[in-house]
Amino acid sequence: MADQPIGQLLDSLGVTACLDEGDLPVDALVLVKVVKTDGGVSFVKGASESPDWITSLGMLTAAIEIENSGYVNAAEEGE
């Protein structure tokens, strides 16, 4: 199995992100559920070029926290 770009795949799946004007995305961590030709299901992790393992782990941990309880930006909480 060879690495391949997945930008078009993410577009076709309707993946979106909530970004404000002027935001500058710098890293990405992607988890993809794959149905194999034999009917088996697996997960594949993809990432942008720059994150090291500790950054990827931190991003995954943050995603779990957001998914489980939501995320409130402390800077925006007082607005």
C-alpha cells in the first residue's frame, strides 16, 4: 500500500472545518474509516508533513476532548 494524497477524497466525503477569516491552518491529522474489498473495516491515519508524533498525539487527544465534551475558547468565553 502506497501513500497517496487525499485532498480530493476528503472533498468528496464533504469534510469541512470551521475557520475564521485570516486563520492559518498549519497541521492536519486525518482518521479515515476504510471498507476493504473483502468487506473488512479498518482505520487509516494520515497527517500533514510537519507534525511529529507528540504533536499528532496532542491533536488526537484534543479531538477526543472536543468530541466528548465540546470545546470553549477561553478567549471567546467572556464575549
